[in-house]
Amino acid sequence: MACHVSKPWGEMQSYDFIVGRPHGFASVQVKSTTTELGTGYACVVRGGHKPYAGGSFDFLAAYVVFEDVWYIIPAEKIQGKGCVALYPKSKKSKYEKYREAWKLLREAPEFTGDIQACAEEFPVRDFLPLFQRFPQTIPVLHSLCTTGHEFSLADVL
């Protein structure tokens, strides 16, 4: 089963992406490293100058650049740490079981909370100049709105 990936709006979240399927989503913080540490690599896991607070994200996706290896590590395994040591050449390393563990993202638990959203309403008259200049946008906008997809004006112009 494929995972769907979404990027949060803006840059102020403590995670980089949301990964999941309907009713099951996980927030993912993405980091990469080229910093060698003995026979492994040090991957910094901080927001600013301090470790992320608990609950900031669900998984760390850590990429070891020189080894072309990903680690998908549950947040609770690294909570409070400012750095994790990754040893791709060792089968006995602490995080080895999380190497290329993409299945963890596909197994995100069912969502049981509430989703709240808001949207600004714009009078149709505000869009009349756009519709008059680009009449081909009307069916495209209608299709995007009725399917629930997010879009920008660049998608329809």
C-alpha cells in the first residue's frame, strides 16, 4: 500500500511532512547527515539549539548521505536527544531495525481525534475580473472545489 505525502503550509511546524492514508497519519521530521563519527555518522535532531519536545513529530526520517541509507525511527526512541549515532555498516547497531523501515509509516495508527479547519469566504464578485480574463478557469476551479483538492491560482491559470 502506498503512502500519501503532504507538506504543511508554512515553515513553523516541528515536522516536515505528513505521511499516511485515510484515517491514519504520521508526522515526519526529515534530517540528513554527512558527519562521520568513527565507523558511523552523527545525525543532529534538534529544532534550533535544543532537542525537539516530546510530541513534536511521530517519526524521524534520517538519511545517511554517503551510504544512501534511510532510517525511519519512532520519535519516542530519540526523544530528548539532540543527536543520534547511526552505524549503517553494523548489523548490531541500536537503530539497525529502523533501517529502511518504511512500513512503519504505512502502519500509522487510526486517527481518532477531531479535525478542525477554517476557510475565508470570498464573494464571487471578487473573482469576476479573473473569470472574465480567463474564462477557461471556471470549469477547472469547479472541478477542484468539488473534489476537495487544495489548489492555488497557478493551478488554474
